[in-house]
Amino acid sequence: MLTRKHSVDAKRPFADSGDVFGAIGADAAKTLAMVAGDVVLILDTSGTILDASFEEDAFPEFAGWVGANWLDTVTVESRPKIMEMLAGARKGETQHWRQVNHPTQHGDVPLKYVVVSIEGGERAIAFGRDLREFGKVQQRLLQVQQSLERDYLRMRHVEARYRLLFERSREPVMIVEASDYRIREANPAAYALVGARAGSLVNKQLPQIFSRKSAPAAAALLASALTSNSVSPVPVMLAKGSEEVQLSASGFSQDRRQYLLVRLHGEEAAVSSDQATIADIIEDMPDAFVLANTKMEIVTANAAFIEMVRAAGLDQIRGTDLSNFVGRPGIDLDLIAGQIDKEGDARNVSTILRAMSGEDDEPIEISAVATKAEDPHYGFVIRPIARRMRDLPPSSEELPRSVEQLTDLVGRMPLKDIVRESTDLIERLCIEAALLYTSDNRASAAEILGLSRQSLYSKLHRYGLGNLQTESD
């Protein structure tokens, strides 16, 4: 905002230079006027522009101003300012710089003006200074300020998230200053573990929370953590409760000071870590997994099952009856539960799977077990049979063509011979499939076929399959 400090009344006047200014001629006065402003306008008492001086490259649209009224060259919002400056000039009042905007085809051009009365108020000179560069600088400063504010807000959000994670973490964590091992922060889990009231650990030295026997080991680990990132945890005893925990620490720097992130691992934390690892493995396993309660309602499921049933997410199927997706309602799951109760598990039960989208039933195999609690839960591992068979290597001879060849024998040879041919064909195709599935590994092929190696070699000779020059795999 332009204030009084921009006007001439705030400046120190010349002491005695009357002879200098009195000797100024017309040419020197014009030069001074042109130097004093980027735009200089000669005005009459009504505000009509009698003459103008400006740089044509910088103000290309100002060329038609001569003869126009100054009010007509500015925006509507700037007209009151022009009228005030003209009225002040007629009264001979001291002028202050005022910003006005001139509309052009490329946007408004901001200038700040001061009007000086001459010839006893009959005429006036308006000196204007271009504010566009100043506006660009202001715009850049504004953009920088907004960027800083966005970064600051983002940092605040990140800090809030990490603060929430720190406070709600079940693992006892403390921030310790490296210079004197004083605790600067501790989460609620740490207070609960050491049996201290909230806020009492701050500024307390960390070795004091351990027993006297464990204090030297704790101090040694803290000193090592400042120089190494691979310090193994050490067992220490807490001063209260005589509970043994695993102490680990890692160093970091902040604001040119060194700190330690100290963690305490009890037995429960180790169990929780193992459970988290098992949960991650189940979530990423390729076979579908479902956990259901005694009512066969889905408690949880992994990503593979959610994909198989074409669900949008776990929330969409949680609490849904598993029989809506697996087997014949009220039959297959009851049979599986009965088999589990009788034998302890169910293995490779063939049934079907239905997707939420109403697609065709998909053949699957199910293996299941149940927990041994009073209110047991059932865990189901589901494998799609059709996909597994589809992924097998293609046979060199397609089965439908061989079946057609067999049916062509009807009427030309007895049924007994046709059955024998069928058995030989199926046996040959199974051996071919086993060899392809095991990449021609005969030992593995014999194993999955349930044959001895010698029996497999005999059948290979019989059907002329494989490389028969060697008898070893």
C-alpha cells in the first residue's frame, strides 16, 4: 500500500537551490520530467491529456491517449483516485502516490501516479511509474510464501501422523539424548512396561530404569549404537518388576544434536512379531485362505480368495456366510465340518466356488482344519482345480482326437478289445502328461504316477516314449 512516505512532504527539502532551479530551461525541464516517470502526462484542469511521454515498446497501447480524458484510460475502480488527484492539483495540495490500472488487450497495466500542479493550477503534470516488475516480484514472493506454507502444512501433517504412530505403538519406544542419556520422550507402552506414571520418565536418565546389574550393559549398548548401525539387542532387567527385556537402540541426528531411538522388546512383543509375520505370509500366499467361525461366517480372508470371488475388498464379504461362495449350501461345508470333527482335518475335498458376479461355478479343492478352543474357528485353504489343469503343459496328442479314433472302432472290433485300447490310451496319455509336467524327469514322473522306476521304464518301452537309450535320469 502506498502511504505518505512516498510523497514529497516526507522528504528533506533543498536548502538553497533557487538559483539552480530558476536557471532551468524548457529543454532541461522536459528532460527532468521524462526522467522522473516512466509515463508523463500533461493535463488541463478537466483531466484531458494534452501531451504524453512514455517508452512505446513498454506501453504500445498508450499512443492514442493524447486528446483523451485521463479518466477514460483507467479501469472503473481507478476513476475515483484520478478524480481525487485532479481535484487536489487544482487546489495546489501536496499529492501522494496513488496506484491506478490501465486496461489493455493483454491485461491491466498497474502504474502509480503523483500529480504536480503548474501554471497556477491551469495545468498539471502526472508522473507515472510502472509497477509491473514490482508486481512480478510480489507474485514470486507470494508463490514462494504459499509453497513454504504448503510445505509447512505437509510437515505438520507428517509430524501428526508420526506422533500418532509413536503414541499408539504397542512397542515401548523412547527418544534419548545421546550426550547424557536423558529420556526426552516415551510412548505409553514404555510407561506401562517400566511401571511409571505418565510424564515421569522425561529428563530421567535411561540407565536408571534398569537394575544395577543391567545398567553397565545398557550403557555399553547405547554407546555402541552411536557409532554403529548393527548393534545386537542385549537382555536387561528392569528396575521395577525384575522383568527381563531385550534392549535395542539406533542413533540419529536432529538440529545438530544426536539422539537415540531406544526400543524395549518383551516376550509379548516377540510373539506379536511372529504373528505379524504369519499374517503377512497368509495374505501373500497364492492359494486362497478363509477363516470362518462356527456359523461358517467369514471372519477374514486373504487377497487370493477376494480375487477368486470377485469381491471389491474384505469388508464386502466379512460376516457373509461362506456357503454363499463355496459348495452346495447346507451340504458341502457341513460335510467338511463333520470330517474335521471326526478326523481332525479335511484334505483335498472337491467342490465348487461361486463368484459374486454370478459367473460360472469353478471347480476347487479344499483342505481345512479347526482350532481347539471352546469356540472353534475353521481355516480353509482353497485351490482352483481348473486353473491348475489349465497351467499344465499341453499334450502332443489331444484327447478328443484319440477318443474319436476309439469310437471309430465300434462295430469293427469287440468291446473287450476297445476297452483294452482305451486303458492303454489313458495310461499313455497320463505318462506323457507326467513327463511334460516334470520336464522329462523320469524319477519325478514315476513318483507322481505312483509307479516304480522300473515299471515306468517298462511302460516307456511299451509305448515308445522318451529317449530309451539310457536307463537313468
